[in-house]
Amino acid sequence: MTPTARDPQMLKGILPVLVVALLTEHESYGYELVTRLQEAGLEDIAAGTVYPVLTRLEREGHISSRLVASPSGPARKYYLPTAAGAEHLERSAADWRHLTRTVERVLARIIPTTEEPS
């Protein structure tokens, strides 16, 4: 499947939520997280987009990090959500779901919904 061009501003708003959600499943280091985002459907996401999000989330107290020695090079910085990050994820997910329902209702008035094959 070829990735479609998306408005970077749309991704900018939801990417921190996706990062914390994936880290909630299990801790990851930066490059691993980029790979997980790509596997989740953001095929065109770059490390240069994800690392500033990790830095900001850590500065805001939503994730914490720890250095782990790597057998194949320098130590890796692993990230995991904090309690504040988990709370923020719950609120953000609820806000996102409310927003997407609203957008879908408005768009459905003029653009028919097409289901993508699974």
C-alpha cells in the first residue's frame, strides 16, 4: 500500500497521543518507536519527527526514560509513560474520539463514507 500524503498539521496534533499509547503497550527506544508507528500505518513517519515529540513529552512529564546498554552500539534511551502521561492519554483519547465523531457526522452530510478493506 502506498502511503498517502497527509497534512503534517493533522499528524502534529495526534502524534504525541499515539506515542504515549504505543509506549503504554511496552517501553521502546526512539528508533523502535518509529518502526512501530510505521507498522501501525504511518509508513512515512521519520525519526526526525518522532524524537522532538519524545523530548517534549519527557519535558512535560508525560514519559520518563532510562539508558540501557546496547550490544550493538551506544546505550539506548528507553521511554515509558508516567502516571501523568497515562492520565493525559485517557483525556486525549476521549477528546480525539469526540472530535472524530463530530468530523464524521459533518462530513457524512456531503461525502459518503467508503469503508477500506481490512
